[in-house]
Amino acid sequence: MAAQNGHWEIVTQLVSAMADVDAQKTDGCSPMYIAAQNGHRQVVAALLKAQTTLDLQQERGRTAIYAAAQEGHAEVVEVLSRAAADVNIQQVDGATPLLIATQFGHRQIVRCLLELGVPDVNLAEFSGATPMYIASQEGHVEIVQALVQAMADIDQAMLNGSTPLYAAVQNGRKLVVQELIKAKAAVQPETAHLCTPLYGAFFLGDRSIVDSLLKLGANPNLDCGISVIQPALHVAVHCNQLPIVLSLIKAQVDVNQIGELGTTALYTAAQENHWKIARALVEVNADADATSHPEGAAPIHIASQLGHHRIVQLLAKVALADVNLRLSSGCTALHLASQAGHAASVKILLSVPQIDMNLTDSTGCSALLAASREGHTNTVDLLLAAGAVPELKAHDGITPMLISALNGHRKVLDRLTSYRSTMKLSVDNYFPASTASEQSLLVHQSMLRAGFTRPRAALQTAAAEVLHQLVSARSRCDKENKIFVMGSFAEGWGSCMASLNGDIDPDSDIDYLMIDTNQLFHLKNYCRCRHSVKKTVEYCNGEITCDDFASNCSTKHVETGNKSLGPAIHLETALSLCCHPPMAVLQSQNDSNISQRVLDLLRQEITSSPCHLVRAASPGSAGSQFRVSTAFLERKLMQNLTTLQGQLFVIIKYLFKRVISNCVPGLKTYHAKTLLFRMLEATPADQWRPENLFSLTRHALQMMLNYVEQSCNSKTFDGQIMRHFFLSDAALYLQGQSRDTAMKIAQCLIELIHQLPYILAEFNDGLASIPDSENFSFHPFLLLPTLEKKPKPLIEASIEKFALEIQYLSIYDNVKEALVMLDEDDTSSDCRSVLDDVIARLPDCASKSRETLRALSCIKFGRLEAASEVLLSSRQPEVHRGISWKEELSQFEPTKELVWQHLRSHDSAWKFYLKFDSPIKLNFLSVNNIFSTCLLISGNEIYVNFEALHRSLSVALCRS
């Protein structure tokens, strides 16, 4: 207490009484530390005379001289320095007395320490900050001068690379900056640190400092930054420092230097609307099109997107930027400006003679379509006046008029309609005929040419039956489980909406259904099974509830990792049910226009096909609810459509999936299918004539509109819009949708009905006619779910049952095994011998695949001449490009036997989708652009077209 309060006389008496002068408190503070901290010079002198331990440290490592230096007690520091106190002892964070005095700006103490204490002037605390750094950061000019005189290192950096000069610049310490520059501080640190003094000067905004740094040799092209590393010019542009930009330009900075984000300084100026800076850059010939942006974005793109029209004018008219330059998405500057509704920018772009206002992006969307979709009337006016073509369709068939109608942009629709009238464009341009019946005949004939006929649908159904046989054989599903091919492909209609030729649309898939027969559930009140013990479930409104097996039933989606590798595969698992509930449509008293023959087939189907449950409960229901599935009945009904009925379904599905769903989600394929079934039931047989296709479509849309409007007008909206066709007590829903969505769908349906001639014309334009010589495409190894390498062993009876399928499936196994061996690093003769044996197992119906694999084997083992010989000798015969079947030459509908004949007697197995346990690389092949369309590798998935690969390998070997 005597030392703390400065009572030096008492301290002297206590020393005489042999008091311990080094006694420390619990925090480690000694009498000397406390006296120094409080500036009691006489107490310090008394303790020194008593020979106290001078450099005793408290708990944070601080000594008496440190405490005095921190508190600014210059006389105490001088006494302790003369007593040879150690001025280089560091406290726990590394700070020394000199550093702490510097931090607080105690100039007199700093001078005292430098003159009397012999400190290490470059000793840094643990973050790397030296006294020179701290003085520069805090702007203590006189201390900086003193440290410079004491030969302190003026360039010693912190651990993060920041130097004293950078700290001074960053904190706006101009006088310190001048002193450091005068002392020849390094303007370009030798460390990897990117926070250079020049970088800091940009934020300070002092051009004189920038000029000084540049004059002393600062590199204007050096990258700098903290979280984002950018060239110096980019940082100056970002800070909107025009004078500094001009200084950098004068210092011959590279104005086209690409930053870490892949853009130039001109891009940054365009993005942030710094017009004066952009003009300065353009005046020194900055490249207006330079970019390494991931999306290919150039200054003209970002300026147009953000509506910075003065910069758009500068770039387009002065810098002569390429106004047709595309992003990776295919969008041009005009697309971006049109979509955002920046009419001023659009007007400038359209005034450039080189502009192509009808360019489309990767989805087929034009600038006019983009503006119409968003309802930008002024922009639409500008584009139409400049000559934009309103008939251009996106890849999904959408046109500007259609999208504006569906989105409710009446003014835009009026502009487009008026323009059509002005240009003498009317529905007659689509359909030269003047009546609905003649229009119907034209669409009907176009659909016939595209293959939409009942026999061709039957051929696709037969192909699906073969798929069913193959996957059943592979998965050994003849006992515990049953597996079936379902969905549009198996039904024969709608898997592709441009033609019926075995193709599958990218947004379509192959549906498989696996029914677990281990457990059989029984419907209460409907079951007639004679079992003593039965698992009975309650049935209500198309659904059953049972918590016991909720976890056993699930839906699994198995999709290729890359859409280009093949169609998506959807596998749904289901549970067995003993019987179907009653179905009014199949009752004898039911008044239906469906033919008696078809009704009889449905009644047979209900007894021969397995009844099952799927997880598809109504909205808001618990997870233990399941729906009784009528998938087999639906499939049978679809398979027995006439040509005209099938065509109507394709049109309805197109309108729901490609038109309405582009504007409002909610309507699905099962809605389209149910609507068709209602049309079958309600439409007399004599109305199903080609000349009525237009009116049938309109009637179907009106029927759907009635369903949706009734749902919208209900007091409590639950998403229910129509009744299930087979289960009359069950409902179909807009899953997860609101009343507002239903009202939007209703509005879309109204617009569709109003614009139907135009929309059917666009559908008609999208149909792909099938040449007479073209065969029906079918590649089963693209359409099967992932196949196990070693399926379960077959019982003897099943071996005979699946003999044909197993023989054909071995092609898949051998191709997969050969590719795995080709991917291995082993190049021994034993490996080559085994590989040759595997390839030799492939039959003649996979001859092109076999010979291509042989060539690949030769390439892997360095036998290029042998590979050339294999490819040359196997050029003929050509692969068989689909099933040969001519509708007009056949008296009977095609069957699965016809499909099997094609698969076995021709070279049919040459397209594959394969999934491996680990990634396949085929490094020896150096897969590049020449193979990009025939050999696609995505991780552990591969799509391979062996016929195209055979040709590509031939070309590649000829080049080498």
C-alpha cells in the first residue's frame, strides 16, 4: 500500500525492517511494478536502493518499466532505464515497453528508451507489429522520425504482410507517409502480401500519395486486395477514384488486365455506372469485349442488364463493343436489357447497324420473347419497330404472343396482335384453310406424318413389353416382387410430343413399378379372400390408412447424373392389395361412350393385373395414407386409344406441360390423362373424326376450365380440381398449390381457348415428320434401370423362362466388364488376354460394339496399326437403326416378337447407359471434343454410342 500511494518514507522504514521488497500480489504485481505504474519516482528510487528485482513480471508478463511506459511516467522510465532495466522483455502478447509507449504516443519516453535503454527497435508483438508499424498506423510522426534515426526497419511487415507504409496509407496518415517515403520505404513489398501501399492509397483518395508511390516504382499492374484479389486499376475504379485512375493510366497500367472475377476494369466501371471512368478507359483503347468471366459477361452485358444507358451508348457507339456478343447462356446485351425493361438501353442497342435483334439464347428465347414475358410494353414497341420477328418460338414452343397472353400482359398482347394485323399476319398464315374442320385435318395429317398412329403406339407398347421381360429377368422378380414398365412409354402415347418414333423427350422419363408381394393387404368390406389371418385396411375416398407398413412403401427416383446420358429412370415401389374397390365406370349400368370392347378389356385387366398401393395421399394427410393405384387400368385404356384419341391426348399433354406449366405450375400428365378419359366417356363415337380435332381440343379445355373454376369457387379450397376417373370417390389435386394458383390456371385456360388456332399452329410447327425410310428407335440398354452385376441365382424353372432375356442381357455385362478392364492401369499380356476373351463373348447383334471395344483394346496396349485394321474391317455392315416396320405393309399390329426379332437378328446393341461403382476415365483415349457426342463420361456414369465412337476413332487414327 505504501508503494501504491507514494509514501516513500514508509517504504524506506519497511525496507529497514527487512520487509520483502519482491513480494507479489496474487496477480503477480510487485511493489516496484505498482510504484512505477503510478508514477512514484521516489518510491522507485527507494526500492532500487533496496536492491529489488528490477525486471520482475506480473501475471501478463509486464515489468515495472513496461507499466511506466504505458502510463506515460517519463521520469520513472528514465530512472529505471539508468538502472539497466531490461527494455526488451515482452508481455504475453509480445509487446515491449518501446512498443506500448509508441502506441500511446509518449514521445519523451520513446526518446528516453532509445537513448538510455538500448531496445531492440524491431522487436514485434505476436501479430508481427513493430514499434515502427504502430507509430505509422497511429500517425505519430515524431516517433517515426526517432525510430528512423535509431535505424529501425521501416519495411518490416506484420504476419499478414502489412507494412508500416501500408498502415500509414490505409489510416490516412499523410505526414507519416511522407516521412516513410523520404526514408525510402519499399513501395512494393517483397512478401506475398497483396495489401500494398498503393492499394491503401486508393481508399485514402489522395492522388499526390499515389503519384509519389508510382514515381518511386510501385507496380500499377500488381494484384492487390484482401478477400477479393484484383488488379490495382480495378480497385481504383471500384472506389470511383477518377484522379487515381488517371494517374494509373499515366503510369501505363494495363487497362485490359483481367481480375480474379474474370472481368476488366471497364466491366467494373460499367457495372457501377462510373461513366467518367469508363470514358477515360475507352479513350485509352480499353478492350470493350475482353472477358474471362465464367458466364462470358462483357461490359456491354452488365451495363445493359442494369440499365446504365450512358455507358451502353459509350460502349456501343465509341468503344465499338460487339453488341451481338453472347453469354454462355446465349443471351446478348439486347436480351438482358429487354428482359429488364430498360427501354433507353434497348433503343441505343437497336440503333447500332450490326445489331441482330432476332438472336436467341440457349432456350430459343429471343429479346422480343423476353420483353413480352415480363410485360415491358415500351420495349416490345421498340423491338417490333426495329424488325424483331414475333413468330420466333423458343425450344418449348412458346412465342411472344402466347407468353404475353398466358401471363396476362394485355397491352403487350394488343401490340403484338396489332403488329400481326399491320403485317397482314393472321391465323390463315398458320392454317391456309378458313374453317375449324380444315384446320383440324391439317393438324391431323401432320401428326400422322410424325408417326402419331395407333399401330406405331402399339409398336412402342411392344418395345415396353420387351423392357418388362428384360428387367424382370435381370432382377429375378418372378417370386417376391413384380416389376412392370409403366408411364407414357408403356402406354404408347406422349413420351415424345414431336413424333412417335421411340424417342423420349428430355423432360420425360421411363417409369418402372415394383410391387412387393411379400405382404398382402385386404380391403375391409370388399375382400373375398379365404384367409384365417388377414391384414385388413380401411378404404375411404380412394385411400387407405395403415401405420404398420408406412415405412415399407417408398418412392425412389433413380436418375442419370447428366440428362445428356439418357432419359431419367423413375422407379416406384408399391405394396400388394387383394382387390380393387368398386369402379362405376366398369359397372354394366354405367352410361359411357367408351366401346364395349374396351370396357371388356378393362374388366379383364382388373382381374389379371396386380392391385397395389402407392404413397400418394391427399394434401395435408399423414404419411401413413396410401392411394389405391389404377395404373394398370390406365395403361390398358391408353393402349387401346384410336389414332385420333391418341392425337388428342398428345395435344392436351402439350398444352398442359409445355404451355400452361411454363406460366403456372400445377397441371401434370395425370390431369391430362384423366381429362382424356372424361372425353372418351362423354364423346359419342361418331364425333371422333379427324375434322373434329380442333373442336374436341376446345371441348376438352372447356371441360378442364369448368373443373378448375368449380374448385376456385368452393368455400374451402384444398387443391381438389377433378374426380379420379376410375375411383369416383377419390379426387385429383393441384399438389401444394393455392386458390390463387388455380385462378391463374383458369385464366391461362381462358387464354388458351381464345388463342387456340395460334397455339395449335405452333404445336403443328413443332411436329417432326418421319421419313418413310426411318425405322422405329429402340435401345433397351439406354432405358433399363441400373442393373446389378451379379443378380440372384435363378431357380431351374426360371432359367428356361428367362433364357432369351438372359442371353441378351449378357451383352450389357460384357460391355461393362470390358470398359472396367480398359480403365485399369494394368497393361500386362495376361490382362490383354482376359480382355480379349470378354470382348469375344459379345454376339453379332452387338458386333459394332464388339469391334469398337477391340479397337479400344488395341489402342490401350499401344497397337495402333492393329486398331486401324479392326476399324477398317468392321466398317460394314452398318448398324441397324431401329425396328424395320411399315404400317402400310402390315396386316397386324406389331408385337413383342417383332421387337425380339429385331434385337436378335440385327446389330441392335450399340447405345448404352452404364453406371459403375467408381468413376471411369479411360485416360489412354484422351477423351476430347472428337468424342464429345459419342462418349460422355460423368463421374461413374457413361453414355456411349459405339457406332459413332467407331467413326470417331477411325477419324482420330487417320489424323494421327
